[in-house]
Amino acid sequence: MSVRVRFAPSPTGFLHIGGVHTALFNWLFARHEGGEFRLRIENTDTSREVAEATEQIQDSLRWLGLDWDGEVTFQLDRMERCREEAQRLLAEGKAYEDDGAIRIRMPDEGVTAWDDLIRGRIDYPNEKLEDLVLVRADGRPTYNFASPVEDRLDEITHVLRGDDHISNTPKQIRILEALGAPLPAYGHLANILGEDGKKLSKRHGATSAEEFRAQGYLPEALVNFLALLGWSYDDKTTIMSRGELVERFTLDRVGASPAIFDFKKLEWMNGVYLRALPPEEYADRLVAYLREQGYDWDDQLVRKAAPLVQEKISTLGEFPKFAGFLFARSSGQPVALPDVAEALEAVDPFSAEAIEAALRRFAEQQGLKPREAFQPIRLAVTGSTVSPGLFESLELLGKEETLARIGGSGRGEASGSSAR
């Protein structure tokens, strides 16, 4: 049989980036080997919260481009099959009843061993294996029974998961052996840590795929970045397309040491991807992102502004702060600049080139260096000392709106635009 792997998240909320990392390594391995990547939801009930989390998991995987093969399976749908298998083990004397529950008989001498795909040989002392409950007294199968039963039903050939499952693996090996099922190969991925060396959590920043999406990261940049946490192609290659990652990914280059999640490196990498986009696609992505985040700004103005910001911002999420002045006036603009307004009044056409010429003449007449003259204008128009090119920004705003701002008239929304 060719390679078949599975990603089996619990639907307890947004998909954590650690789960995305596990899914990605499974997906890359399957695609490299020409095999299958299956999605299994380890749900135990059908509440509305579980249904929402299940949909969010699938949405996040779709956004990242981690497509799965076949239908999504749900652990809840296989509970009856698990109970049947437990009864068979009971009838064969491999399990026994204990206060209404069914327990498997575990060996108490020797070791349970496997050749871990990432960590090498692991020997687990059998004296540490308790007689595991397979089915609780209320009829609910346990995780450590349902998971290997499903691996058998799905004919999983390789199980790649986090190293927090290392202690579960010997239990599941013994269960599969008792069921007379072939054993998959097991590999345990290292944890992802924050820069303080502790397991990645909210205190470090964004931790779910949904949060990175909302902050304006590109899925291809996030995939590239995550692939390099615990795996490398060589000592120098950093930027790799999805196709290159699939072509190059092998388990023998996956490390066993924890990887550090460097948010600054991700931001840098995302900026590289953004700057590499063709201008039209960049504008498309920016418009789609702003809509998704609830901004109802004019699409055409966003597209006109896109070339001014493509080289300057590292995430799409920076656009509203960087260029939001095009769509709404700042609430705290400084004093009016009537002399500047007078200098711009005669500019026609109101183009970046003509605006620049007029403002440079103005600076020279005032005996000011260009930077000294332009900074108050930038602050008056944008509400910030950092913005896209001043002359191009004024052209996009138009003469009427520009004069209204530097002339000190009015507050609130810019003409012809609306804020979120």
C-alpha cells in the first residue's frame, strides 16, 4: 500500500499553530510520497460549539491549501465499531471486565519498542503500561482505544504526531497487536516553543491559524515558515514554494529538537512574499483581505493605493494604519497650513509630479529643507509621520480633500470613502 497519513484534531476551538504544523508535515510527507492525507475529527459529541470548531478547522486547512483526500471522518461515527472490537477482545480473553468497564490485558515484563521515524529506537518498559480501559462503564470508548481502531479502519501506514503522544504509542501498539492489525510506522514531532523556551501560547502572540489570517499573513508565507520549524532542505535555502516544499520534503531531515517560533522571521518572510506578488494580484489580495476583515472602503481607491504600500508593509493587516488616512480623516489633526494650501491651490492637473514641483518650490521660498517642509504637511494630511509617498498620497486624496485637510476645515470621514 502507498503512504496514507491522517491529521486528527480535536474540535475544541480554533486550529492551534502547533496543530497546523503537524498537519503540514503529514501533508508534505503524503504529497512527496504520492500518498493520501486524511482528515479525521476526534469529536465525542455533536454540540453547536463542536460543529463550529469542526468547520473552523476545515476552513483553516483550506486557507492554507492543505487539501485532504476522501471524506472527513468523525470519531463519533465509529463508536459502535469500537464497542464491537472491545467485545471481541473480551471474548478472546485479551480483555476483561472491571466494574462495568472493559480493560485490555497489558504485559508487565519486557519492553514495547518501535523505530521512531524521527527519534530512532524507543524502548518503553512494559511495567509502566497499566491495563488500559478500552470502553468505559457508560459505553464510551477511550481515546487510546478509538484512535488505533480508526487507524486500522482507515489503513493508516504512518502516524506523524506531536511528541506529547510518545507515551500513548506503546499502548496503541499493544492494542493493534491484540486486534491482529498491522502496525503503522510512528514518528513524533518536536514541540514548537516561544522565544522564551516555553511551549507556544497566547503570551507569545498569535497562536491560531485564524489569528494569523486576520493579521494579514499570506497562507503560502505561513506554510513556508512552518515547514522550516524542525525541517530544512539545506543550510541556506529559506524561501520555497509549495511545489518545492513537496518535492524536497523528507522525514530524514526532520529534527527531534524543539523549534523556536520567531515572529520577526515570519513577518520578514511574509514581506518577501508580498513584495514578490504581481501588482494586480497584490491589489486583489489586499481588497479581499479588507473585505474579509469588515472594511467597506472603496475598492478602486484601495487598488490605486496598493502600489504605494507594496514595498513598505510586511502584512496586509498593516494597511489600515499605514494608509487608512485615504479613507477617513484623523481625529487629531494639527493646526492648519494656509500657506501650503495656497501653494497647492494653483496645481493643475493635481498629479504627483505637479504636486512635488509645487511643494519643492514652496520649501525653497520658505528657506526650508524639503524634509522640514514636508513633514508638517504629511502630519496634517495623514495624521502620522509615517505614510506612503506624500505626493502620490495627495494625488489619491484629490485637490478638494487635500485642501480641506491642510486648510483646517472639517473632521471625520474623507470625501467619497467610508470607514469600517
